[in-house]
Amino acid sequence: MRPRHAVATFGLAAMLAACQATPAPVSPAAPTGVLASAGPAASASAAALATDTPSASAPNPSGSPALDRSSSGPPSAPSARPSPTPAARPSSAPSVRPSPTPAARPSATPAPSARATAAPSARPTPTAAPSARPTPTPTATPTGTGSSAISHVIVVWMENREASAVTASTMPYLYGLSQTYGRADAFYAVTHPSLPNYLAFWSGSTHGVTDDAIHDLSGPSLSSQLAAAGRSWRVYAQDYPAGGCNTAGAYTGGVDGPGVAGTYARKHNPAMSFTSVSGSSQCANIQPLARFDPGVNVAFVVPNMCNDMHDCSAAQGDAFLRAFLPGVLTGPEWAHTLLVVSFDEGGTNVNGGGRVFTMVARQGLAGVTSSTFHDHYGLLRTIENVFGLPCLGAACGATPLNEFLP
């Protein structure tokens, strides 16, 4: 019997000889890709063959099974096949498959992160549009002073009474309207006598006038403002002669509309004091009271010197208002009309011209009594605001009657 090492040596020599004689089968048995992926394992097998110390777990470079030291003859097929199978599969599968998988998945991750980042940054940008819209709403609101529903203003002026003289006993009709609609209890005339108060209301200045004489003034006024803005205006002066531009200081006529016959006084007609009216076609906007039209944008009503209480009693003035005002309160334009009945001056010098009774009415106004300080400049400012006109003179610093507006 040969020794075991002799048998092993003989078997190994025979296998090496067979490998050298037939090299072609090596390629199918061990593909290039597999050997390359095996790397260290293949080197270890070659080293084992060189030193003649074969390993049971390392494959033979020829693709033949390794020898089993415990067997006395050539190794059987079942003992050789399991060795290369576990050695090749674990080394190639883990080394190739895991590396692309983690590398590909993280690279796709930035796409969602980019989308999430872009979406929030793009969405806040359109919010600039809403922030721009509230900007015109605050600019336009002061111009109209919340009075967009008002398109007609009618002002009626009576004469020479302190506010305390107008009561439920002396002027029940006017006082009753103030309770129904509204009353400005802190309304003051600017000065004395009559004309500078009319000028203050119509132009924002007294122009240095301190009497009731005839004055021809240049410069802007409410009439020139309204004309430039394309708004209609009228001064309805009771007993003013019909036809032509009548610039005289006074005219006495017959019955002209409600009330009794009396005298027209130019000092109570502020528009006539401005040459932009008296010297132009605008003078045609001064008309007798019988032609009253509540459809104009601004109407200033000047009763004659009896019906306005200058020469007659408070009872006569109240009777005139009782006959005239229902045509306004029930007229087709009432829903868009602001009505103000006031006085040119009081009987004292408080705040310049005394405290004067002022009734304010419009549709929807109910029982409003104001203690806010107002004067003739503030009434002008109110009209200018309603129609979006620039303020004139002292009207710029006056307080409009906003509490009575829609």
C-alpha cells in the first residue's frame, strides 16, 4: 500500500498534466467575469496549488474539485462540487448588487427635495397681488369720505339766528326734522356780517371782506371747481330776475316759488362775487327759485330776505321750509341726496360768528346728534369730498361732516 501523501502527490500531478494538455475547457468552467469578481479567492487557490497544500474550501484553477485529505483515493464528485458554489456566489452577489442600489436611490432623493423647496417659494410670490389691491381701497376712500351713495347736495341758508333761538316752539318743522334725521350742535359761523360767511362757504376764504358791499373776486371757488370737474351746480336765488346775468345788489319781485314775495340780495349769493361766474356763461347757473331742480349735483338755495328770516319772523322762515323741503325729501333723487339747512351767522361772536343751528338729512339717517366742531369751511370740505374735488383755502384744515354721511 502506498502512503497517503504519495497518492495525493500522484493525483495532483495527474490533474496538472491534464490541465496543461487541454486548456480550452477552462474558459467555460470559470468565466472571466467570475474570476475577476472572485479576486482574492482565486489568488489564494493558486497559492495553495503552488505550495502543494490544497484547501478544501478553495476551488482549483482548472475548475476540478480539490482533493480530500481524508480519502484514500480520488475524491468523489459530491464532495468537490459544494466547494466552488458557495465561494463564487457570495463573493459576486454582495459585491455587485448592493453597490448600485444605494448609489442610485440617494441620487433620486434630491428631486423631491427640490420640488418641495420650489413649491413653497413659488406660492408666496402670488400673494403680492392681494397686498397691492388694498392699496387703491385706502387712497380712494378718503376722497369720497365714505359718501359714494351721495350724488346730490342741497344747501339751504337762513339768516341771523343763534342756535338757541331755534326750538320746537319757534320753528317746529325745522326742529322736528333735526330730530328725525340729524343735527350738528357744535356748528359755528366764521365771522360777521353776512357776505364773508357766504364767501367762506363758497371758496374757503373770506378774501378779506368785512362788509356786505359788492365785490368782484378772482380765484377759484366751488362753482369753478364743479364746472372743471363736469359737475352741475346752481344757485337758486328767490326773486332773482329771470333771464340774463343780473349783477345788481338787490331786486324786489313777486312770488317766486314757496313762501311770500320779497327781495333778492346779492350779498346772499356768493357765486356772483366771483368774476369766473359774473363774467362768463356760468352766470346762467344762477336762477330764480321757481326753477329749482333737485337733480343737479350741487344746489345752493337762497330764500328772499323775508323767507330767510332776515327781515321776517322765525315762524315765516319755518313756513317757507315746510312748503319747500318736501319737494326734496320726496323727490326722485332723495335716495342719493344730502340736505343741509343752516344759518349764515348767529347773534354772538362765539368762535367768530356765533353758534348756528344746522340740520342734516339724508335717506337712512336717523336721530344723529353730533357734538363735533364744524363751521362753514367744514361744510365746503364735505361737498368737495363727496365729489372728489381738491380742498380750497381754509377748507383743507376743516372737519367735514362725516358722521352724517353713509
